[in-house]
Amino acid sequence: MATVRTFKLEGLVPAVFTPMTPEGEVDYDKIDMYCQHLSNNGITQIYVNGTTGEGFSLTLEEREKIVEKWIEVGKKSGRIKSIVVQVGALNLHDTLAMVQHAVSVGADAIASVPPLFFKPNSVEYLIKYCKEVANAAPQMPFYFYHYPGATGVDHCVEDFLKVAAKEIPSLVGVKFSSKDLVDLIGCVHVAAPNRDDKKFNFLYGCDEKIMAGMIMGADGGVGSTYNFMATVIRKVLDNTEKGNITEARLHQYRTQQTCKAMYKYGDLLGHNVAALKAIMKLIDVDLGPPRLPMRDPTDGELMQFRKDLQDIGFFDWHK
């Protein structure tokens, strides 16, 4: 049996965007600039080709080249220490190809959503699917990416872990992007029923609730807003850990205000990713438009978005 590489994520893990040209092609050249922006903000861990990265709007070749570029500009330069690759696709064959590619280029861990069209209709078949993915690279740390709001797969993760812990040796944790904190604390209890070191690593994926996720037992978060407000989120995490709850709430509230503004424009532009990319443009890290069917804001919409963010003080405290 292959020995699973020791691996754990903690603190802030940005889910990175995919830079695009105005014509909607992947702009690989911008990744170096983007990497430096993250490094300047103390980021050393990233999550590639997930929802924020528009992974399901990309071809397999594009996804592979994006991973290769992040390895080149991030890992080889020493700016990024850990790269987790989201390998999930619409079919198992493509997912397994992404697993093998991630291994071959030196990624640190893989994560996968379940299939998005023909969905596993029970915990049993979700485990069977994840086992196939994980067994394709038994030495590679594997995370289950739980995002029921997008995948439509909303099985109890606590029940998943009770069985998957025995069935999938390389399973190291969960990217938990559900607002169901009851399920999250159940997962944490499964991982450490006697309050010893947790068997699994939990990354919470709802930025507007990261404080609650940490209190419930998450080790950190994978989030989109960390790309432009890492300082604020870090204050949420640090103050929560120290028990400075009032201070933590202040910074969590700022995160929530930003998310509310983002949701408003996400609905307008086709998805929250489009609004998040617009915020990057507003902080002078222009990563281009999203890919269709999402769209860029018009000049007027972007101006109003800027005003909405100014009104909540975003530009005063996001850095």
C-alpha cells in the first residue's frame, strides 16, 4: 500500500481565478503578476481550478496548463508552498486524467467534487466515486469538495466520513462549502471524538461565515474573497483563535458587507465569480472577464459597484 504524503492546510487558502483575455481565452502570462499579488499579501497556499477558477468552463488542456503555470511561477519561485488542484469533471475519465496530470507536475494535493450531471444518489455511491478518484494516485492527499449549492449533491458529510475513513486511505479532509454548520461540527466530531489530533483536515468555504466555521472546528478556509481582502479575513481568524470575539465579529461583518455587495452584482452578471473578478479589477489586479455565460460589468455597472464598495468602507480597510 502506498504511503500517503503528510499534508495539512491551515489559515487562508485563496481559490484562485483564471485570468482571461478580452476575447475569453486563458491569459497564462498574467498568472505571474497575480502570484506576486498573493505573495505580497502573505499567501502561501492556493486552490486551483475550482469554482472561482471557472474550472468547469475550461477544457482539460487549459486546466492542465493552468496547473503547470502555477507550479512554475509559484512553487518553483518559492512564493507558493502548497498547491491543491481541483480535479473534478463531468465524467470520471476526465477526472482521472486530471489526477494523473496533477501528480506528474508536482501538485501537493487533489480535491474533487462529485459529478455534476449524473449525480451519486447515495452516500454509498459518493464514496465509490471518490474512492476511484483517490485510488488513481494513492500517495496523493485527497480532499472531498462538498459544495451542494453548486453540485446538487447534498449527502451528509458526517455519514460520508464515517465510512470513507475506512475505504479511502488517502482521504485527508474536506473542503466544506456548505452553510450547514450542524453537519460540519458532526464531521469534526467524527475526526476527533476524544478531542485528540483530528484525523481529517477541514477547510470552510463560506467566506461570510468563516468565523462560525472556525468555532465549529475548521482548520482554515478556502475562499474567493481572500484574493482581495486577506488582511481582513486573517483578522477574523486570528481574533477568533485568541478569543477576541468582538474584534473578530467586526472583521467578519466587513466580510459580510463585501459579500452582500458582491452577491448583488453576481446575480446581475450571471454568477458571483463575475462580480469577484470585477472587484479584482477595482483593486488594480485586472484578471480579465469571466467566460460565457457569465459577463463582465458595463462601465456604468462597474462605476456603481465601486460606489457601493466605497459606501461600506471597503477601500479603506481591505488592504
